[in-house]
Amino acid sequence: MGLPVNLKDTLIVTRFDYRNLVRSGPGVIFLVVYLFVVVQLGAVSIDLIPFGAKENPMCKLPAGSAPSKVKDKLQRAIPPFSNVSPEALRFLECERPVVMSVFFLFSLFGVPFLVLLLSFNQVAGYLHRKSIRYILPKTGRLELYLGLFLSNLKFFTVVSGAVTLAVSLGWLIVGRNLAFGTVLLFSVQIFIALWLSAVPLIAFMSMMAAMVGKPTGTFFLGVGFYLAVDIIGGLMSRQTEYAKIFFYVLPLEAKYWFAYPSVGHFLGAAALMVCYTVAYLAIGWAFLRRRNV
């Protein structure tokens, strides 16, 4: 029994769309914004190196010392932007270089949102231009749908991998008191966490594109829904802890599990990201297969 999808055709679509994506408006905009945001985060974290980036624990520091001030800044800055538990914050403060922890937590908050800038023009562009009619006789809908998803994922992987590597080299060059092994392992964790957090959102925009059929509508509906869930969920969770379930419509809450010290939390978050991805792609395919193109 053969697979329900032609892998060869899917990969052909991936390679073709990836080349177009590199030169396209959404691809260029995402690249510029991503580089700007992540490099700025890297610069902010590198600025902390002279004060608090040593691997010595930051939990027991003299009051008023420079590292203590950095720790206070970290505690004030992070909680409003995330749902990281006190346990995870304590681990990142005491067991990991604060310079990398700041970058990690702010990246978890901001980078997944930037993915929406990249992936709104997947199948929607073909549907809007009606050019899908000329592609389908040679390539099936499912192959086109999955191929476009994979091309966006490939583009994000290349960009995020290169930027994470550049920031890690910056930490090693500027922060000579940071151990190479610590930087390497934590950088790998950061890259995997950001990558896994982005995959379901690319699938989410695939779903939106298949539902809406127009790039502009996909962008505004996808971004608007993301912001609505984030803002409304945040307001509701202030009233009751049970309202946090609202965050799980999107992987807003689960992505912070990557910051926990236990392997179980990390693997649990990874499994949830896979479930989100499969669910979004399945819903999008259910709409696409019934569209009159």
C-alpha cells in the first residue's frame, strides 16, 4: 500500500517555492525583521556580560552588586512577557549564564510571532491568483499544500540557525568568561526550542491560508487571532487560573515549557508542538480539498 502523498512531488514543490521565497516580499521582510529583532536581543544580552554573565550562581549575590542589579533587572523584565514558572526562572538565573537566559526568554516570547510574517502567503497566493489550476494537473493538492509548508519551514530553519550561530559566536568572543561547552549546549537548546515553537505556527498559517484563500486576509486574520488569544487569555488569566486553558488554542503557553529545567517538560512541549502541527495541517487540508479552484 503506497503513501497517500507523493514525496517526490512534495520535495519538488519545496525546492521550487524555497527559491522563490528567498526572493519574495514576505521572505525578505521576514529576514530583515528577524535579523533586526534577534540581533538587538543578542546585543542587549551581550551588554550584560561585563556584569552578570559568569557561570557563578546568581542566587546568592551581595545586595547592590552589579550582578545583583542584573538579576533584579531580569526578574522585573521577564514575568510581564511570559508565563515562565518561578522554578524555571530560578533555574535560568542560578544554573545558566544570565546573558543567554535573557536572550532565550525574550526570543521565546517574540520569535514565534515573527513567523507569522513569513508564512501567510503559502497556498493563499496560488489560490488568489488562480494559478493553482495550472499547477494541479501536474502536482496534487496535498503535495502542493505540504510542499509549501515545508519550504517555509526550511527557510525559517536556515535563517534561525544562521542567526543563532552568529549570536553564539558573539557570546564566545565578547564573554570570554563563558565556557565553550555551556554556550554550545545552551545555544543548541535555544535553537531547538525556537524551531519547535515556530513549526506549529507555520502550520497554523497554512491552515488559515487554505481557509481564507487570500494572502492579505490570511495575514490579518492569522495575526489578529494570535494577538486576540494572547491578549484576551492574559486578561482572563488575571481573574482565574482556569482561564489559562484559553492559551492552548495556540502554542502560547506550551512554548515556555522549553525553559523548564527538566527533560520531561522539554519533551512534553515538543510532543505538544507536533500535535499542534498535525492538527493545524489536517484542518487546513480539510478546507483545501473541498475548495473550488
